[in-house]
Amino acid sequence: MILNTDSMKPIYVQIAEWLEGEILSENIKDEERIYSQYQLAEMFTINPATAAKGLNILADEAIVYKKRGLGMFVSPNAKQFILTRRKSQILGQMIKELVMEANRLEVSKSELNGMIQQVRRENEEE
């Protein structure tokens, strides 16, 4: 992953999201040790304090937990927690915006559903 320094999203948030992606793709599994702030700092050429802020976001959400003297580990059921949260927050917001735009463009419910189904079919073929 390459961090986007031009993004409006802070680097520490990008770090947290990247780690969530690693958990979702099961590159890091439940109860596995994750990268330390120093490893992340070296990987992404950032300040260790910035990396620590990204880790702390995940710790505050109980996606990871600290074992004194051993580092941080992925919490049990972290993947399911991330999936549930992203579905409700991210997809929920995107769907709300999509429906509002469809209403502005006078797209019917059935037409919108058809468009969504078409995109799903196209993605399944890829």
C-alpha cells in the first residue's frame, strides 16, 4: 500500500484502514500479532507517533488489543466487527447518497434496482 499524502484523510487513519483491510483479507488473523508502530513507521516511511495513532484507533474500537511486553494482537471476531461496522457506516452513507441522487434524477425504484443488479452481474463476471 502507498499512503496518499494528498488525501484529506489523515495518514494515521489511512494506516488504520490499511490494517483493517489486512484483517478483512485475512492476511492478519484473529489472535495474531500485528505490526508494531516502529514496523509500520519503517514500512511507510512515517513518524512512529503517526503509526501509533493508527494503531490506537483500532485499539479504541477493540479491533486489536495490547499484551503487555508482547505487542498488539487482533481481537477475536475483529473481522466480523469490521464488516458489520463498514456495512452500516460506509455502505449506509453511500446508499443514502445514491438514493438521494436517484431521486434528483427522477430514477424509479425499479430502474435503480435494475442498475444495481447490472453492476453486480458485471462485477461477478470479472
